[in-house]
Amino acid sequence: MRIGVSGPHGTGKTTLVHELCSRFNELTPVEEPYVLLEEDGYDFEYPPSRADYRAQLTRSIQLLTTEPDGSVFDRTPLDFLAYLSATGLDIESATTPAAVRNALATLDLLVLVPITPETERLLPPAEMLGLRHTVNEVLLELAYTDPLHLLADIPVIELNVPLADRVETIGAMIR
């Protein structure tokens, strides 16, 4: 089982990934590209630039194509396509769709973690709210309309459930 978790910043993705891996011992978390790039010495701008999102997209593709079975990915290439689109870049020019398609094809499940009234109320306030909301809209549109035909037959679940029910909802999907 390989699971990708996607969503805008501040929706509890990292917490969800770690809770999921704690609950299901056969699953291992894979840090998000931002963290891994920082550990490698990459110097991000604030706010992140298009080059920063492209670097994360490249790392995300690399992670999806090299990490072993049982991995739960904190972010997927869809996230970075959404961020690039939110900064005004045409996503078709952001990458080679075949590379993204091949990376995403390694997933058994894509979990979308959107902004919900509960995430807004219970989670710490997020930065760059305008960007966050735009990314949320673009990511959901990418997942549901799939204009670049990136998702093929990958099951997608959108977590519009209470925070306390997220792990159990995913667990029901992977059983």
C-alpha cells in the first residue's frame, strides 16, 4: 500500500500522515519535499517562489518513484502543481505530465485534505491565507476534473470528516 496525502498548508496533513503510520505499523511516513530539501541545504524564498515549488515538484516525483511499498507521502506532485497554478503559472508548462502521471501511478490511494470549517476552527492559523484558499480550490479541481489525465484509476478520497475520524476513514479504505 502506498498512500499520497495532498492539501493546502495548514490542514493537518503531516499530523495525519504520522497518526496513520502510528495506527498501521506496516506504513512508514515520508517527509514532505520542503523538509527534505531544507535538510539538503536548499534555501527557500519567503514566500516560496515558482522555482521553489518546481524544486519541490521534482523532489516529490523522485520520492514517489523511489520509496518502498508501505510509504505514506506527505504531499504529492498535485500539491506543487496547485501551488504553481496559484502563482499564475500554466500547469501544463510546469512539468512533463508523463513524469507526474508515472509518479502518481505508483499510489494505491490519494487522500485529499481540504480546508474545512473544523480545520479553520481547531488548527493553528495558517500563513498566506489567499494562496492557501486558491491552492485548495485548484487542488480539488485538479483531482476531480483531471485536465492532464494524471490520476487514471487511482482511488481518491476527500476527507471532509471530523479531524478525529480521519485515520479511521482512511483505514476503512485500505482494509
